[in-house]
Amino acid sequence: MKTTDATVLEEPKARRRATEETIEPAIESRPRPSTGVREAKIYIDGKFYSEANAKVSVFDHGLLYGDGIFEGIRFYNGRVFRLEQHLERLWNSARSICLDIPMTRQEMTEALLETIRQNHLRDGYIRLVVTRGVGNLGLNPEQCKNPSVIIIVATIALYHEDFYRKGLSIVTVATRRSNPASLNPAVKSLNYLNNVMARIEGNLASADEALMLNDAGNVAECTADNIFIIKHGQIFTPPITAGALQGITRSVVFDIAGEFDIKVIEADFTRHDIFVADECFLTGTAAEIVPVVKADGRLIGDGKPGPITMRIVARFRDMTHNTGTPIFD
């Protein structure tokens, strides 16, 4: 692979561990400008560009129509977490929208790892994007002959550290989750306007996150996270058929619960079930695992992150720092 505008970057300094036992995000989450990487290198179709020179055509249908797919991936302690599952979901999304990814999975893996190396990071976030490519102003995808692959490595702060310690509040919004018959939420597409509109409603209500229902009035997910509730020692989460994304962190919670001999039940439930739950938490690659302590103005449980949630968070942090695809030799 060729490197454009190459710059030698400093090796990152080792981060100090927190001394007090609190729920923390697994990587630093202070708000940062831009990518949060000094002299960032961005991969576009086989070449690396500086952040200032990383550009795509205004005729790319990913920009014009949201025609494309993406994955958000985390890496911790020099390892990419659940990389194979993310690539599986990327290829599934591509197949669903008849988009040919212009490289093999092995080539994608190597490009992704090299992008991280170019940015000299051991902990961070990857945005992997595949667009339909350049076409004309019509929406017909047959006009786009060459899909584009973009890989951005950055730091990310979906929630402030305080939320991981104290929990966040959510509010139910009027915007319903997209019906699978029109735009299936299982496809992680570049068209996130459904989620954005719900996020706007959440902002207007001064909530930390917005809860989306489906057309049947059952809970689907939040704008950027899957949702779980805990009642009488059992964990419940909406099924994929309710409009929930098949989240990678969601699947990790299933694994952790199995280790703890805690039953996870995929079932439809309503806002009422959240109101009367003992505990609640959200999951997502960017969000990681974050407790919820209030929904629509009602305290959940005793209004503090619950013990089962805290156990799951602790185990999740251990897994992220000790498992994954190695980045460096």
C-alpha cells in the first residue's frame, strides 16, 4: 500500500490505570476536536492521506444518497476487539444492498490494521466505510462502477465518564424505528437519518439518549445502542425482529451472561417493563456498556447502576483489554 503525506508520529505514552473502583469507559473519552489523532492518516482506496487531504468526490452516492455501509470498531491495548464479527456484519450488509466490496476480507483486515499502525495508536475507534462510489446525480446504483473503501482511526467520546459511574437518563421519542419492510435496521447503512431524527428529539428533551419504539409500540433500541433490562435476576433484550441492530457488544453481553449463569431472554417488551425493571443498561461499540438509571422521568431500581450491570461492565473491560486481533507484531 502506498503512503501519501507520510509523517512519523510519536509512540503513545502508556495510560495510567484508575486507582478507584468505578465504572469507567474502556478507553479515554474526553471530548476531542477532529479525529483526536495528531497528524492523522486516513485510508482511502489503497492510499493514506493526511486528514486535511482526505477527500471524496461530491458525486459519490454515499454522500448524495447515503448509499453505502459502515462499521464502528474498537481496539484496546493493541488488539482489535471482535474484528471477525464486525467484518461478517459488514459483508452481510453489503450483500443485502447488492454492494460489491472491492477487496477480500483478508485484504480488508490488513488495510484496517495498517491504518491503525499508521496512526500509532494502541487504543481507539475505527470507522470503516464502503460507499457505492462515484456516479451521476441520478440514484440508480448501476451508474456507480467503483465502490470506495474509507478507514478512519480516531478517539471517540459517545458519553462522558460520569455516565459510566452514575448512569444516564433516556426518554422515549415519537420517531419510530424504521420498519424492516422498508429499510431493515439489520443493514448498517450510511443512511442514519432515522436515528438522527430521534437523537434530535432526545436533545430537545434534554435527555442523555433517546429510546425508539417500533410500529407495534414495543421497544426497539436507542439511537446508537441496544438496550437491556434486568428483572428478578434475568436479563431481557428486544429481539432483532423488533428493529434492534444485531450489535456486536450485544452479543458479548450474551457471552458474559453465560459465564455468570444468568439467563438472557430475547422478548418484546414495552416502556412499562423498563419503568419497573431492577436495572437497565445500553450497549454499543462506541458506547461500550453504560448503565441507565432513569427513563421518562422515572427512576429505574434505586436510581443507581445495579450490581449485575456492574459485574457485566467489569468483565467486559477485562475482555476488551485481553482479547482481540493483534495490531502490532
